[in-house]
Amino acid sequence: MITGKDLVDLGLKPGKMFKQILEHVNAHHLEGEALLAYLDTVRPAPEIPLLAEPVFFHENISADTPVEQANIEYVRQSMQQLMRTPTVVAGAIMPDACPAGPVGTIPVGGIVVARNAIHPGMHSADICCSVMLTNLGKVEPKTVLDVAQQITHFGPGGRAPERQFALPAEIEAEFRANPFLNSLRSLNFAHEHLGTQGDGNHFLYVGVSRNTGDTVLVTHHGSRGPGAALYTQGMKVAERFRQALSPETAPANAWIPSESVEGEQYWAALQTIRKWTKQNHLCLHNAISSELGVPVQQQFWNEHNFVFRDGDLFYHAKGATPLDPKFMPDITGPRIIPLNMAQPILIVEGITTENNLGFAPHGAGRNLSRTKHKYSKLGQTKEELFAEETQGIDARFYFNQIDISELPSAYKDANDVKQQITDFKLATILDEIRPYGCIMAGDWEQDAPWRKKKLAKEAARLAAGDSQADCSALQDQ
């Protein structure tokens, strides 16, 4: 009788199928050449090593200050490490590039192209973070912002039952049909979080078109609880494949083979989450225009945190705006690039070039983490900073708590980003939506005990002269 030790001696590693293989060998009395031939059919494929050298990636970014240069150096180190992942074939970074985690993690403003592989860590938990624009015509901007404040929802959790929007039956059916989405938790999220915007850098913005003088509504948010739940499931599946296929690959860069059953199901789940997120924008825009009693003149949207497919190539855009029509099956207008609450939102179009891979920036990005930015403003009160940086606009925080990490100075210089869009021929600016005002979540966690403890710890660390950046807070939330 063949034992497990015999199989190990013959080079078979213990694993999920080990017991069944052993039972098959003994049930069929396999030995000698017959045994070796059978083991060759069930032996796992050889582990895939990291690439010896990083795949080349295009740098569409420049620096004018030491702080900006340090940011670029960190992003470059991350990309160089990431681009050794075995599936990767191309990459690029945009002018808004900034770290989104430890070295080796895809940065904000990064595009990574992989062959036959979906990397959940490269789209992150905020799947399909996106922007939608609705032209409301010649309506008073303040009226729009006032109505929007009564209708929108920021912060954690979902809407109360009496304020929930109806989830379209088609989208609910897709949730129930996909094993990645068909759970009570995901379905509850799909109902409760519809019409919510979350927190962080997500916003509701009202402005006026430079070209037409029309009042325009723009929202920015992602897939909320449903997307976060899918991301968690995707990372677990990707980790199982990583352990079997490429243990040298960093866990953050694990992948699901696109041609596997799990890969096909995950790809389908991503498309459902995309539909849900678009509906998340639509229900807010339609409710606001309905309450105002004004017709929609024009409406379009684009995601900037997603995975896009072209044959066997999967374009992972972590905070990058798709330009190429092949990436957006429901294209109805140009693309939307917000910068900060006090600057115009750019309306752009563009073509695929060698250096942009079919993408443009998604915004302004950051040079400092949220925490470091806050400590750079010590000596000024939140109220003083708010008054200084929001002159001329109607800026509101949903929870009436100022979040200085979302004020304009927390972001890269908007004019520099616009100039780099031109310098690197990333897109053509068609129009600008000049700001009237905006709503953001604000610092709803300000008085949380864990927040006070974290801030005290960070203050002590900075006082001790530790120069290590807190990069984890730089992702597009």
C-alpha cells in the first residue's frame, strides 16, 4: 500500500486534494510508471516567481518642490516593486499619483495592466469610485445645494427604512445569482446604502459651466457596503490562488485567474457592482432634479477606481479616469475630473496614447497624508483654516464638523495638475464647472476615543522626529 510519505517522497506536496489522490492510487493499485504518470496529471503547476526586473511604466508626473519630489520617489518605489508581479505587462502613473499603502501597493493615480488576471487589491475596497454630472439648466445654484443637502446622505451606515430608495429588480437579481454577492449582508447593503455617499473625499458639488452658464450638479462616491463586501471576498479568493500559484507575490498583489470559474464569477460581480454604483448616483440626481421641478439637460458619468477589460488584458485603475471608449460601454458624454472644493471641475476628452494607456488623472491627489497635513497646520484653528480656504464658495460639512484634511490645501496644486495634463498630453479640457459650493461628510469621527488616541500617538511620533510617512491614509476612499 502506498502511504502519504511515499507520495511526498515522490515530490507531491500535501494539499487540499492529497487525501483523494492517495485513495485513488491505492484503489487502483498504481505503482511504478503507472503511479508516476498519474501523479504528473494531478501535480500542481510549478510556482510562478516574481519577474527578475520590473516591467517598464510611464511616469506622467513632475515635481516643483522637495515635498512633491519625495512623493514621486515613494510612488516610484512602489511601482517598481509592484511591476515585478508575474501577471503584469504595462503600467503608468498620473499627475495625481500618491501612495496608497506600503511600498509595493498600487498608488492612487496608478494604472497596472495584467494578462489573464484580476487583482482585487489593485482596485481596492472602494470599487467603482466614480463621478456623475447632471446639467440642470438655468436654476439658482444655492437652491440646488439647499435641496441636495436635504436629500443626500453622508457618513457610515445606510438610510433609515422610510428614506430608502428602491433597488431595481434587475440589479437585485444579479446579486442573488452571483456567489460573490448572494449573501444577506451584501443584499442588505445593496438596499440600505443606495443613495449614500460615505465620507473621506466624497462630495456633492454644485457649480456653473464656464461655457454655458448652466448650473451643474456633480457627485463623487463609490460602491459603499456592497463594494467593500465584494472586495473582502475577492481578496480571500485571490490569496488562495496566490499561495498555490505564486507565494513570492505580495498578498496585496494577489490575483484571481480570469479564466477560472472564480475569475469569471468575480468579473461578473464587478459589473453588477458597477451597475449598483451608477444607480447610487442616479437616484440622488433624479431625486434632486425632481424636487427642484427642473428637467435634466445632460447627464453623464465615469468611474475612476475599477478594472477595465480589453481581451485578455485587465487594466487596473486605482484613481485614474478612463478615456478610451472601449473601457466604458455606456458612454454618453466626456469625462469628469474634480480637483478640490474651491477649484473648477474639469470636463475633458482624450485619446489613447503610448504614455497614458487610455487614462487621465482622477483628481488632484495629495503630497502629504491626512495626518501629516493636519500637523502641518498646527497653530491655526480649524475655523480659521476653513474661513481662509473657502472664501467665495458655499462649503458645507454634513455633520457640521470641519475636516481640514479635505480643504484645498490638503491637495496638490490644482493649476500644476492642469498644466501636467497638458504637458503630458493626457487629455483636452473642454469645459470647467466653476464652484458655487459643495457638501462633504466632515469629520464625523472627531470625538471618537480611538481617534483621540491615534492623534496623540501620531503627535508623539512626529515630535520624536520619526520621518516615516503615514501613507495608509492616502488612498481614494
